[in-house]
Amino acid sequence: MLTSSGQERFRTIRPSQKQPTSSDTSKHSDFKRDSIIPFRSKPSVPGKRNRNNSRENVRDPGSPPTKRPRETSASSSSQLCHQCSRICWDGIYDCMSYKGRIDWAGELVDYVGTRYRNDPSSSTCPLCSQLYAPWIEPFLKKRDPARWKANDLGDQIRIFRHLRHLPHVNDYPTARKVLKEHNAPYHIAVVPTGREWRDGLEAHIASKGMVVVIPKGIQESDLFVPQQVSKQFEPNVVLSWLKYCKGHTKHCNIQAPEVPGMKLIDCRSNDLIIREHHPDAKYVALSYVWGKSAASEMVTSAPAAKAMPQKEDETSRVPKDIPLTIRDAIQVTKALGYRFLWVDKYCIDQENATEKQKQCGRMGDIYAGSQLTIFALGHDSNYGLPGVSSRPRFHWQLRRATSGRYDFVSTMPDPHLFIKQSTWSTRGWTYQEGLFSTRRLLFTDSQVYFECNGMNCVESFKCNLKVLHTQNGQRFRAYHRAGKFVCGNSNQYSHLIVSRSKQNHRKVDTIRRFQYQIQQFSKTELTNKDDVLNAFAGIARFYAKTAAKIVSLAGIMIPFPIANLRDSEPERLDHLSYALAWTHHIRSLGESNCEDPSNRSGSARERLPWTPLDNPKPQRRKGFPSWSWAGWFGEVGTRNDLPYCWTSDLSSVRIEFREKDSRWNDSEDYMWLKKFPKFKQYLIRRLLTANVLHFDAHVLDPKKLKFWKSDPHMPSKQINSDTLQVYLSLWTCSLEQLQQKLIDGEFKCVVLGTYGEPRKDIIEAIKAKDKKRSKYRKRRIELFERGEPDAIICLIVYTRNGKSHRIGLLKVVLDGSENDRTLRAWVLDGKTTPEANQSGLFPSYMK
């Protein structure tokens, strides 16, 4: 019905008019706006559930109801289609007026049926394209494949406070107050009816952007406002970020690296001279993907290789024909006011093996000491930096729709997703470059993203940096999204900050950060597969220098004794057992968690090279020890155990090294590490070359392992026992086959130790050293949950020619009885050296 002024009037739904349910005979998959009259729910009563059986609209009983003008289609823009112009936007005013907490599910605006699941390409309506939600139907099918159509109740438009579904934007009282004071915008989205859609919506926002609501007649926010991005790189934008970052004296205080033989490209010289680094010379570093062509060019022995610097009169120069990415990086360096640029390809003599090894080991220091690191995310060195020279940016046009007194503006996709999906993020060498740089400037195809150790910014959002910072101006507040590289909410508990603390609970944080870094690094690829520990050397050096003093023995992390008792040998062996108990990111019995997109058989995959996406199942890396993750291709699994909760069963441990050096013995007793209060570069490098472990240990009696139990619902049926957890990296087999191989002696279970409550002397020593002021009497170390049940933990190995090789891990979950007595009940008799040749013998030569 039309009023005299030509405005369409909405009818209010009567109580007798029923909203659609799954039992209705109407076709809800074709839920039309005309068939359902707009519904406006009454304000919720505190503690009661609304019509969707949720508590999302619980309001403060002390908040008076707000009178508001009713929004109708009269104020809708003529550009909108008929269906979009009929949407009732009253919920926006309700939500923006409400001062209480609104949870992640937001507030209802209107019901819209299923029309926004359809491709809007044929429509000229700007709002249709903004609200397009193609993710909903696949989400519903995955959630309930059999009955998703019958249970489909259509979709809703919901509104969310302060861009709630950007990653790590929080809504606690302090954040809400600041965001409200500065009119931080809200956003809307189309979601299915229900409350299980959060992950699907956030994935959609990351890949497609979100729709921001900007009310007319209200002062524009100075936080998170979408803005148009230039087609060309704008140095002034980056310079404003750098200026603010230089005030981060606590988190971004850059120190000149002390790297002997370090060289830099002089970008202001006409012929790009390569000069020796001077401590006062401030420089920019470049992180990029060489690509296959560049890599093959570097390993050639031809004297006329173009990639090597030219030498004239003993002066090195960059060759005239250089890749586009490096040319663009030189241009950016000069545009930002810097003179020197560090590029590994030209600043390290690739034909000098000694120099290359030394410089690679200090890569973390080189990137940490740069004033800025430029990150090129393209697939090779000729991709260039989008928007700088010949590589154009993907031009994104700011989309805007208007309805009544609201503007709806679409944002760009999340740059974090672009970084994650880039070739750069899959490379082993570039991983540490992103981790240890202090200031990072990443060139995506559509904009630049900046992240330092205290803040992160994008071109597509306009923000008042002062408001986003804490009062001391050292970092972003905790309600802002966390960075891509500096882990921890707003960087406060990152690896860079926690690593400096000498408190024991912070040392545990450092250990967990290192676990995470190993897991992430193990997912990357290397052009030269033998570079795995060379590319990891910078990470190893960083954590060896932390307060936790973590040794990297062929890559596995062995923390310095946390309790540091006088007789620290038992605790040191506890930490060694802990280090050896890593697993791959697999299900039990070797099945990969990652689906093979090509649907190849297991045997077919084993014949193909390992890749993190196409062929993720673990494979052996020849030339490196099987007891280390570096001896394998494949992602390392997440760990929840704590090193001080281990009791080792190993003894007589010796380390044999792969590389022979006249300055060192070919093998050392494990306790030899006690001599070093600090780990210097030469020792860190030496420990990475560990190849063989010699030790004595018990062997688990396979006849005592409980592989099966009776089904409680059908006693005559045998099912897998829940007391055994098996993780096979190699030789996928059934539980029956594994049991038979153990009984036949083809495989052995070598006991590393037991996991459970920490020994009293260790936990008391940790707590005694971790005292805080009287105001904070809580022992932080006690707040760590063990996360794993009591268990006997064993390596599954096979032995050939007197050498044992790791193929997996087995955990025997204990029933709560005393660990030592339980362990003796499970193992074969005896624990001796190889010469004794008794039944309990484990050959102590493990490669």
C-alpha cells in the first residue's frame, strides 16, 4: 500500500502470523521478501531467550528504551533494487544506541530469505553485490549433508559492533569505551539463521571484505574507516607509519648488527656499488622469492653468470641486468630516504661456501638490524613490487551504497590472507626473515601492509594511530588485531618480548613459542632440500640467546634446565627425552590430517616430491637424522606437554656430529653441554650438525601392550584401546599389522621416559626462583595446565645394519598408579650397553 506521499508502508507482523520453520511446506530455499513481512522483535527481557533461542540481545535493565525514527524505503536510494530498498534498517539504530555488551553474533536487522546467495552479476544494485554471501549454502551442506534443505530457515542481515569480525578485535569494557568515543564503525553481513556460522563468516570476510555502516549526519570516525587506495605506491603513507614506529623505543629499538663481512648495495651510486657495512650505516633489507630460474643461475659454475656481482678495480657492483623485484626495491629504498639496501643474492658471495655459511647463520641479526624490510610476495624475483614500476596493482574501487541515512561501504580483502596464500609464505628461507625483521613492509597485489613490533597498518583503513596506542605510546591497545608475524595479542606476549624475561613462567612461554616456530617452519619448502638447517640457523641462534637458552640439536629444541638444580644431569636428560618426543601433524597410525587434493593413492604420493599442499604426508629427508624433524618433510604436530613434567629413561647419551672439524671431537658426551654458560655462534652451528645419538634405554614388552578392549555396548566385539596413542610418520599400517611387527621384533618401542606430575625437587626449585612481589603472590608456573595425561612415551624404531631409525611415537596412557612401578611392569628385563646383549638391550646407535 502507498501513502499519499508515495511512500511504501511496512506492515507490522501480528502474533498469529507464524515465521517459517523447517516443517513448513513452503520452499524456504526460495524464501522471498514478499512472502515474509518484516519482523521487528521486541526488546529482549534480561535473562530470557529471543525467538532464535539465543541470549544475544540481553540488555542492561537500567538502560532506558531509546526512541527512534522508523526507517522505511522512503529514504532508500533509487540505485537500489526493489528487494534491497524494502529492507528495514531499524536494527542499526537500535544497535548503535545500545551501550551494553553485544556478543560476536551481533544484532538482528531483518530477514532476507535466500536471495543474497544468488550471483548478483546480472543486477546493477550496489547493495546486492556488497551483501552477496555465496559461502552460506556450502556451509549448510557441510553441516548437515542429508537434511540441510529441509532445515534451511533462510538468512538474516545482522549488524556487528566495531568491525567485530576483523581478526582479534575484542569487545571488553575498556575497548568498547574507546571505540564508542571515537565512533568506530559497525558492519553488517548476511548469515544463515542459527549461531554456528562464525568461522564461515570470518573466512568470507577475509577473502571478500566486509560491509561497513557509516551513518549520515554523525562526525566521521577516526578509527577503521575504509578509504580508496591509490593505483601507485605512496611513499608518504609509509613514511607516516615509520615516523610513529620510531617512537616505539621499547619494542622497535633497532641495533646495528655485528656481522663480519656484511655488505650493502649503495642505491645512490650510479652503478650500484656494493660496499662494506659500517655500523652507522642505516639500511633496508629485501625478502623475496628467488624462483627456480634465479636459483639455478646461482648454483652454476660458469664464470659469466649474470647473477654474480661484477668486479672492476676491486670494487663489486650489481650487474646491470637485475630482476624487476630488486630494481623496484632499490626505488622504494630511495623513495623512503634510505641509501643502502641488503639483498642476499648480491651481498653474500654465493660462490664462497665459508662466507655463505657464516652469513646464513646470522641472517636473523641482519634482518633484525635493518631499518625496514621490504617483502615481495610474488612467485619469483621478476614479479616486481605492485604499484612501484611496471607491475600494476590490482585496482580495487571503493564500493558504496546508500539507503536512507546510512552509507554502506565495502572494504578490501584481509591482507593477512593474501600473505598466507602467497608463494613467499611457503618458503623456508623467507620464514625467518619475516619473523626477525623489526619493521615490515609487505607489497600485496592491491595495497601495502606495514607491521612493526608494536603496531600494524593497511592502506585501505584510515586510523588515528594515537588513539589505537596505549598511554605510553609503545604498542597498539589489546583490542586491535594482532600482527601477522609478532605473535600474541597486540604483540605484548610475543617471542621478542617474552624471550628477554628471566622468570621461569616466561621461559615456558619461550619454549612454547619455539615449538610454534618449528611447526610453522616445517610447513615450508626449500629449493635445495639440504638447506633445511641452514635456513633454520637464524631461528636456532635467536632462541639460544634467550633467557631459556634453548639448544637446537639438529633442529630439535632442548631447553636449558628450568629448575637448574646443582646436580642438573637428570633434568637435562628429562629435557632431551621431551625434545625427542615430537610427532608429525598426523592422525594415529600415520594417516595425514591433510586431504590429498589429487586423490592419489598412498604409494603414488610416496613416489612424488613432498609439498605442503599437494602431497603433505611426511617423507624422509636423506642425509639428516630420523630422530629430528629436520630429517623429514612434513608438518610437525602441536604439543601441549611441559618439559619439567618429564622423567627420562635414557642414560649414557653421546652425540656424534656429521661434519668433521679439527677443533672439535667427532663425538661428545651429552653432559659436555654443561660446560657452556652461554651458547656462542660456533657452538650453535656445531650442534646443528649433530647426526647420531648413542644412548641406552629400556624396550617396551609388546606382549603387554593393550591394543584392544571390549566394546561397552557389545562385549563380544573388540575395539581399539584408548590407552594407546600411536603416531607413525612412515609405513602406514593397521593396528593389527603394527602389533604383529612389534611382536615379531621388526619394530621396537624404545622408552624415552614418563610424563606426569613433576618431581617435587624440580617444581619447588622452579617456584622458588619465580617469586614475585608480595602484591602478586600467585605462582605463575602453577597456572600452566599439563595438557597431556600421565603416560609412558616411546620411540617406534626399526634397526638395520646395527643402526636404528625413528618411524613414529607411541604413548601408553597410565591409569594413575606410580610411574616407576608401572614402567618396570611394562618393559623387557634389563637395560644395558650393547656389549651385554641381554633381552632389554636397545642398540644405542640411532641415526
